[in-house]
Amino acid sequence: MIFATNNSGKLREVREILKGYDIKSLKEVNLEVDVLEDGDTFYDNAYKKAKYVYDLVGIPVIADDSGLCIDVLDGFPGVMTNRFLGNDVSDEERNLALIDKMKSYTDNDRKVRFICNIVYYDGVNTLVGVGELVGKIAEKPKGDGGFGFDSIFLLDSGKTLAELSMEEKNKCSARYLAIKDLKNKLDNLKL
């Protein structure tokens, strides 16, 4: 199956978690697509990407959408997590903007949920795996691992996701939980 992403970090995580499946990247099947993520929910965006790629190649596709939902900001940035500052912005710039936005909030008001929906689509079946990880927005970036918002997503342990090994992160991340949920559904589908 194809994983509809251009993000090498996500591809590594999915391959690590779905070791029993042959997962091809868009690049490996010579596809250059960038689907506009304009849905109202993480599911809408993941489904749109999966169906779009499936319609091009005719083989099963998985696609995800995920983001941060900060409780005190009514779920901001939500489905706009990667685009709330625009499209040509680095992870570091987004992270610093969120830290700045949260600077006046106390520790108790820094709660954030990282939500991931990963959709499988094969032209007949649509399955969705859902995962959620709760933490806090850190006061400053910490850690060199991971990607995206990992360096500002603070866990109860006091470490950010970027301070965990890939193995540790894959045991708790929202993407891990969503992929595990999807894997259970795929295994029950008996493809």
C-alpha cells in the first residue's frame, strides 16, 4: 500500500509501526502530489488525501492528518496546525510562534492534545485509526529528535517528544496510537 505523504519522518514512523505491511512512499511510486488540506476535520483531510491518491494509482492508500489542539485556545491551531502561519514556514518558526502565543498562560493552562487520524482507502473499504496524546506546550523547544512539534510537546515525564528515542516515541505518540488502531481494523478486514 502507499502512504500518501512527502514527510520522511512520518514515513519512518509508519514503517516502524506497520512492519508487517509493504508500505511505499509517494516518491517510491513516482508520484508528486500535494493535496490541499481544506477539510474541517483531521478525518476529512486524511480521507481526501487517501482517495485522491487511490484514484490516481488504483491500489490501497493510507493517509493521515494530525495536529495540535490547545484547550485554552479553543482547539487552536487544530486542522490548521501546519498552516496557521502560512505554507512556506519552518517547523521552528511555527514552534516559536506557538510558544510566544502561550507565554502569558500558566502551566495549568498549557494543556494540548495531539490528535491523529489515519485513513485506509482501497476503493471499497474506508477505515480510520484515531490516536490522541495529551501533554503541555513547553516554554521553550527541547530535544533534537523527531520533527514538527515534537520539541515543544511536553509529556508528563518532563521530556518533550523530541527528547525520546524513536522506539520510546513510537510507544506513545498519537500517530502510533492511530496506526495501531488502524492496524487492528486492517487485520480484522482480512485483506
